[in-house]
Amino acid sequence: MSDLNILGISGSLRAGSLNTALLRAAQKHAPAGVTISLYEGLADLPHYNGDLDTEENLPAQVRELRAQIQAADGLLIATPEYNYSIPGALKNAIDWASRPSATSSLLHKPVAIMGAAPTNFGTVRAQLALRQVFVWTHSDVVVKPEVMVFRAHERFDEAGNLIDEDTINLVAALLDALAAKIRDAAK
């Protein structure tokens, strides 16, 4: 199989997001043959509205999201945790991407999930909620390793570089598992 193209989506809109920094670390530590590009349009997506989800009315930003997911071999999502769950902007993107359900860009798409938070529990609950959403979309989620970067502010330097070797190794292992899942699905 040729090189793999992974689309990274950060669930955070903050300019200084540790989850976006985690995706940049994944780009840096990706295994040979794996390229990770970052989705940049999360803040530009309109709220999901079924009246707009028609061929005539579909917003250009939604077409682009669906096209980028469809073109990717797999997804790598870095999610913060808001109120014990998924950030609204990320859930909105998934709602748009999951339509129409029979031909969704998420249907059988290999997905890996990770997250960073300043708390002692990391993004445990957000990741559980996100995994539940992906059951409905019939996405193929990597089960292990789980990458829940707790006390994340201690694992990055002031420039936003991941400096914790254990976390780097976990991210690399997650990418290996995602790549293996993609390659297995292609057989």
C-alpha cells in the first residue's frame, strides 16, 4: 500500500490549544509512510441544520469537510473535554460529516482518538462520549493504546512542543495502530 494520508482534527478552537499542539506532535512523530494534515475549518462550519443539508443548499465549508474526510485514509482526532463531554464545535463537525448516513464520509473510516487536558483525568469522558458517537457512524475506531494526556500543560514546552517522552511514545504507538487498521481494511 502507498503512503497513508491521515486527516487530523482538533476539537479546540483556541489559538494556543494543547490538542492542536498534540496533533502537531503527531505530525512530527508519525511513522514512515504516514502523513498527517490538519483540518483548519472547524470554526467556519455553520451549526448543523437539516434544511441546509441538501444538494442545493449545502454550505461550501461542509462540502470541503466531507471531501477532506473522504479523501483521507483515516482520521486522528484530538479532543479537549468540556463539561465531561465533547466540545460543541467538534460534535457539530461530526454531525455534518455523518450525513447522509448511508454514504457518510465517516462510514467505516478508521479513526484514532487522543486528547490533552490540564486536569488529572485528561480527556477520559470526552473520549468515551466520542467513541459512542462513532458507534452510530459505523466508524472503525482504534481501541488501544488510549492517549489521554493529563496535566498536559506540564508535557509541552512554552513553544507548544511535546517534550514528554512517555506521551511521545504513546502518540507514536497510536499512529502505528491507526496505520495498521487502515492497511488491514485495505486487504
